[in-house]
Amino acid sequence: MSIISAKLITTFILCGLSGWLYRAGGQGKPYNTRYRDIGVSIVTLLVCLTWGLVGALWATLGAYVLTFGLSWGALSAYWGQDEKKWGFWAHGLGLSLALLPIAILTQHFLGFAIRCLVLTAAISVWSEINGDVNWEEMGRGILVVLSLLILLL
């Protein structure tokens, strides 16, 4: 098995975990919202590490800590638009922009810009067309992680 294949398999497994964590955090008992906030933020960073989105050790640690905090904030925010079209748009944009520290670290600005557009649109459309809360939230969690591959551009 090639290194790329192993990274792709790891990414797809982490996509599934992210989907589950995102939904668990939105479900309530017996789960807590931190399953989504902390869990998806950690999975995001694990995928970034899997694909080697790193720089110097001190810079990587700083960028990852900032990204973790920004991701947590974006995942926990309702943007004043609880489950409405513009709320989904703002949520997708917030999740996209949370990766800015890693984009600065790696200089993957084209991938960052494209991911901002794709993830924002994908979350907006997915949330608008999907009526089942389980699939909707799992899908959002998967999109957050799957779209990280765009950062490699």
C-alpha cells in the first residue's frame, strides 16, 4: 500500500469519526456539545498532520493551537441565525476561516481560498436540502474534514 493510499484511508476513517462526533455533539444526552466542539476540532488537526501540513515545530504548535481555538469557536457558534439559510452560510464560512493559521503556516493560500468557497457552499446547500437532522449533522462533520484535502492545492 502506498503512503498516499494510507493517508486517504486514514482521512476517510477520520471523516466518519468527524461525522459521528458532529452529530453526537448536536444530539444532546447522553452526549455533550463538546463532542462536536472539541472532537471535530481535534479530528481536523489530525487530518492536517496526516497530510503533513506543518512547518517549524514552534510555528506548527502555534498554528495548531490557534486553529483548534478558532474551530471550536466556529463549531459552537450559531452566528445569530439558528438553523436558517444565512446561519448555515456563516457556519460554513466560520469553519473555513478557522484554518487560516494553517494556511499561513503552509502558504497554501490557493487551497485555503478554494476550500472557503467550497465548504461554505457545501454546508449551506447540504443543510438546506437535507431534512433529516441525523444525516444533516453527520454530513456537515464529514464535509469539514473531507474538504481539508483542498488545502493541499
